[in-house]
Amino acid sequence: MAAAQGIPVLILKEGTQRSYGREAMRNNILAAQVLAEMLKTSLGPRGLDKMLIDSFGDVTVTNDGATIVKEMEVQHPAAKLLVEIAKAQDAEVGDGTTSVVVLAGALLEKAEALLEQNIHPSIIIDGYTKAMNKALEILDKIAMPVDVNNDENLRKIAYTTIGSKYAGQGPEKDKMVDLAVNAIKIVAEPKPEGGFNVDLDNIKIEKKKGESLMDSVLVRGIVLDKEVVHPGMPRRVEHAKIAVLDAPLEIQKPDITTKIRVSDVDQLDSFLDEETKILKDMVDQIAATGANVVITQKGIDDVAQHFLAKKGILAVRRAKRSDIEKLAKATGAKIVTSVRDLKPESLGYADLVEERKVGNDKMVFIEGAKNPRSVTILLRGANDMLLDEAERNLNDVLHALRNIMREPKIVGGGGAPEVEIAMQLRDYAATIGGKEQLAIEAFADALETIPSVLAESAGMDPLDTVMQLRSLHSKKLTFAGVDVLNSKTAENMLDINVYEPLLVKKQVIKGASEAAIALLKIDDLIAAAPPKE
Ligand code: ADP
């Protein structure tokens, strides 16, 4: 017995830091709040920009929540969790990233106050879960249906998303809206239960410097920023049977330098003959499958190009991986990693493959692909900055359109739904009673952070504004919210064309609640010592 005394039992490695119970929770909440606090000032149309400088000294100036959290190198695990939520929100719906972090921060701040009153985390978690479910139910009830079969409605949504960007550039705005609406309509697949499935992977955006934005076009198919490799090859192939390869049509050179000793000219010839034969065999194998177009991610040797040209096969080399994948999806081809594995059934199909001149360059157009839902938006513009900006805006619009097509319903913006849900949640809380009631009320208070932050960004008094909104909502003005651009409250945000897809709002509330709940479940923080230099 005595021998066991005084011997320390080491379970954790030396240098490991541990905090638990209230301390761990407080640490986590604090870290998450710091992040949320930072993002607050970027919320809404009058949100301010952040200037981020990475370890290489590169500067990014943005007020886009997703970009901010991606660029920031967050250390604390709890803050990292919020970063993950924002990224998930971005990937899922492509919008609402700032909101989700701000709301999660607010939920945690209110939870902290309850913890201070010695309310057990599990009660807060139960209350928050109930509140979240109720909030989603309320959202469904207050949302307004939109007829997405009517192009006019889609255009309206697209214009709202582009908003103030391209201000004073009417025709360019119209052009972007046209491109996005037409592309989405081709890609959308009706779902039996209503709404549409829209896979944005089917829309490829290809940027090509030159001319102007007004010369951008929508192509039904895929456009590759590549040219046909050999002058002897056809420039146009109809009824194209396309081999999509992730394999070089080259002799694999060994990594180490090899010396081949040849003693006479005949030997050298036979050695070169052998190489030529291997390449010719490769081309023969491809031709035997019936392929008349080859597109590979890797290189094509000059000799192989020559044989391909002789067979009348159009070939493109060094295509981007993402293009290869899109191409395979569009044409129904299988990406083959070795020519030996190429079979007739691995080939894809398109009505036409053609090299065309675009500005000063040549590009390869693959049109009438097997999958008719595959399109490319070919953006034109005078310089790279303009093109990048156009691509970002187009992506925003495409996401907004996809969200509305998936679930054709909208709610007002400007904090309107948050105030409405908060009001209804407080009534609901009263029916639950006990300490959980306090948690549900805390959830309601947290939601009102959104209108309050928006009011602040517009130079209005946040508290007064929320009070005014509460009073409007009690008069059944469901979509009364903050008109940020005019610094006043509006009785119906829909009337001033500020709204959001229901899908985005639901995802914001779900994502933020789940993040807050996940952090409230952690009562032990064990951090390994950083590795020694
Ligand atoms: P997020 O990254 O969360 O989408 P945003 O900076 O886009 O962040 O802000 C979105 C919030 O701003 C939403 O609550 C939205 O309703 C609100 N909003 C956007 N435009 C307006 C406007 N013109 N007036 C009032 N609120 C607006």
C-alpha cells in the first residue's frame, strides 16, 4: 500500500494543457464571441470591409464573411468550429456566412449569462434545441411562395443579388442576369415533390481576356481554354466519340538519368523505332475503340500527335483536372488512367467538337453533349480584375437562383424574420415554463442581434430600432425590418425588394444553433503541447 503513495500517475503527456468544467466552457465561449464580434461590423449592405494580410504579406480586402474566416488563421479550437460552420454554410448555400457566425456568437453570449445564473448546460441545450425547431417551423409558416417558372421572378432575384454592384452600368447588369437566369433554367431538374434540383457543377465559368463583358456568351456544353495540339488534326468533328484520359501519350521517362550505350547506328535506329512503335500502338488502341476525339489531362508526344493526326483524331492535351471531370460528366465518358483500359464504352458523346477563335486565342467547344444540362458561361472582359469580379458576382447570383429554385420560397430581409421568430418564441417559451423557458427566451434575444447589428451599421439606435420593430410585428407586420440603405424601419421588407431565400435563412438558424449547442456540450479542453522546435 505504502509503496503506491506519492507515485504520480501520468495519463497525459507532459506539457498538455487542460481546462475543464465552467472554465473550459468560458474559454470556448469567449473565443467564439471574439470571432463573432469581429464579423458583426461586416454584416449587411453597409457592412465594413476587413483588410487581411497573410503571412506572405498578400492583402485581401473584403466584407464577405466566408472569405474573412477562410483567410484568418484562427488558433482557438472553439473559434475554429465557427470557421467550419461558416465554411459549411458557404458550401451548402453560398450565402449567410456572416450571419451564421454573428448569430452563433449571440447564442453563446446569452448562454453564458444563463450559465452565470447556475443553469446547467444540458438545460440550455434542451431549450436551444426546442427553440431551433420551433424557429424553423415558424420560418416555414411565414415564408412566401415564389413562382420560379416565371422568368420575371428569377430575374428579380438575380437583380437583388447583384444589387449595387455594377451601379450605373445597366446593360452589363442585364447581361449578367440574362446569363445566370438562362444557365440556371437549362441546368434545373424538376423534383417530383416540387421545386428543382440544381447542380451548379453543371455550370462551368470560363474567363477569357479580351472584348467586353457584353460579349460574354452562354454555351450549351463545355468550353476548354485549349487548342487542338497538331496542325494536321481536324478542327471540327461531328458526332464526336470522346476519349477522356488522365494518361500521357508519351513514353514514360525514368526518374533517374539512364544511359543507354549504343554501339552502332542500326542499334540507335531500332531503339528509336521501338519508341515510335509504342506510341503508334497507343494511338492504334485509341482508334480501335472508335474514338475520334482525345482529351487528356497529361501530355501528348510529337510522334503520338502525328499518328493521331493521321487517323483524323482531334486531340487536346494538358486539360485542367476540373475540366476533365466536368467533361466526363457532361459527355458520359469515363476518365481512363491508362490507354490500355480504354474501351468503346468508356467514350463520351457530343454532337460537335470544334476549335474556334475567341479574341486572339483558340478555344475548344464541346457542344450537344450527352448530358443536356451541362453549360459553360464564357465571360469576356478587358482585364483579369474585371473578369474575376464578374465571376464572383455571377457565382453569387447563381447560388441565389439555385437556392430559390430548390425551395421556391422567400422571407423578408433586414432582420424581419428574426424579430418575428423572437416574438413567437417568447409566446412559445411561456408554454414550456421552468428554466428551459429562460433558455428559449435567451434564444429569442440572440436572434434580435441581427436587426440590432443592421440598425447600428445604418447609424440608427439599435435598441430603439428593435423596440420599434417589435411593436410593428405585434401589429402583424410579419416582414417589418431595418431598411439599412435609408436608415429607417420598413413595414414590409418585400415592398422594398429586400428578401432572402427561405433555404438560406433556415440554414443560418440551424448552423448557428448547432454550433452553439456543440460548444455547450464541451466541458473539457485538453490541448497537447505544441511540438518542440
Ligand atoms: P451574409 O454573409 O450573412 O449573407 P451579408 O453581409 O450579405 O451577410 O448580410 C446579410 C444580411 O443583411 C441579411 O440579414 C439581409 O437581410 C440583410 N440585408 C441585405 N440587404 C439589405 C438591405 N438593403 N436592407 C436591409 N437589410 C439588408
